[in-house]
Amino acid sequence: MTRLPLTLTFLAILAACSQSAPTDARANEAGKTADAAESVTLARLDCGTIEVSDLSVFSVAGSYKGVHKTLTDSCYLIRHGDQLMLWDTGLPGDLAGKGPQHDAGWTMELARSLVDQLADLGIKPADIDIVGISHFHNDHTGQLAMFPNAKLLTGKGDWDAITAAQPDAGLNVAPYAHWAKDGGSVEPVSGDHDVFGDGSVVMLDLPGHTPGHTGLKVVTPGKTYLLTGDVAHFHANYDADDVPTWNTDKAASVESLKRFKGIAEEAGATVVIQHDPADIGLVPAARASAK
């Protein structure tokens, strides 16, 4: 039997350890996340609809000219143990019950406010611990001000735009006033952010649609979800890596969409396009999931 010199034997052991350690670490992290997921639930809330008369503005490739579509505006309630988190807050609450509201080719409608829907579950605004906002557009921040006791999580790029000395014209900063001016608890997020520190709920850094745009990964028992924010608005532009004409950085938008798809594939996740009506049924309605 040929014996390796002690030096070579030692190096071989080091090499084996260096190969197995990352694998073991990933397995340990996956195990911790799976354990944490046992206390996590995800449910959909109805935050309105947006009827678009011409979808061409959603395509830098020039697709969908003259195509009409009604988009959903979904928000989500996440339970993590005894903590409650909202993801996005939909259309403005003052639209609730007023019927369709028309604005330059867009028709918006909100049947009931988030506060009323949460009341059905026995949840008061003060019970919400965290509100995560995917980005600063008003169909995602419309009811943010209704939850002043919550800690706000939002992408740093968006927060910097909101709190700039002179915000860009057309940027609706009003929903953020409590956190920007009145001392509300806020955490501007840079990069990916593990909300509860256990891998079960992670904000994903996906800039381009806005400077600090984010999506959300939610790991529940038996299923992982990826919520898009507005990295894509409907399945056709998701499949084509196509992005809206008004995005702040179109190249970054495409890269973020590709990154999102890679994360989804690696995690074996259920992708939920928040604005696509086809995806409403992928997440249980909040009423059905209430405890």
C-alpha cells in the first residue's frame, strides 16, 4: 500500500473540508428556514383593480399596442409566529366603495379598504408590526398611512427619492409622511433583507422599475412563494423579459427580472405576479387562512 506524505495527506483533508463545509452550511441554513417556516402563513388581500386601455406602455419592445387588460392590485398578509406583516398597501383607501374612477386611459376601483378587510379577521391597524413596500408607486403605497404603528421596510433607493430635498415631480410622497417627517419607525433596505432573521421572509433587491424596487420571498410549510412587486406586471412580459417604458432604469429592470427567475428556479418557488389576475388563486384569500 502506497502512503501519501504527511503534507499531502493534510492538504487532502483540507480540500475535503473546504468542499463539504459550504454544503453543510447551506444544509443547516435550509433546515433553520424550514423550521421557521412552520410558523409562517401567507394570504392575499384585495387592494383593487386597474383597467388599462392600452398595454403598449408596459413594453419597451413595442408589444401589446391597443391591447386592453384589467390588472389586479394585490396585497398580502404574512403571519410569522405572533408577528404580522403587510406586503404592499394597494390603491388609496379613499377610493373604497366609490366605483370605477377614470384617469387618462386608466380605470381604478377599490371595493373595500385594507382596514375593513383586516377587521374581518379581528386585526386592527395597530396590530400590524411591519409594512413592507415593494416600491413607491401609489398603487402599492395607497393605504400605507393607515398603519402608523408599523415599522416600514422599503428599498433605500426609493427612500432616498422620497426624502430628497426636492422629490421628483409626480412622486407621491404623502403616504410616507409619518415615517419621513413624524418619527415613524423605518428601515431603508439595501440589498436583500432577511425580515425576521431566519430566512423565512426575505425582501429581494430588484432595482429598475424604481431605484429601490424589491420583491418578496416567503417560505411557508411545504411551499415557497416569490411575490414580484412590479418586476413584471403580467405573464406575457414576464415570459418575454419585457419591461414598461416608464421604468427608471430599463437595463437594470431586465437584469432584475432575470435574477428573480433564477431565484425562483433555484428555490422551486411558486411565482406570484401581483398584478396578473391569473395568479389570484395561487395564494389563499386572507379570510380562508385566518386563524
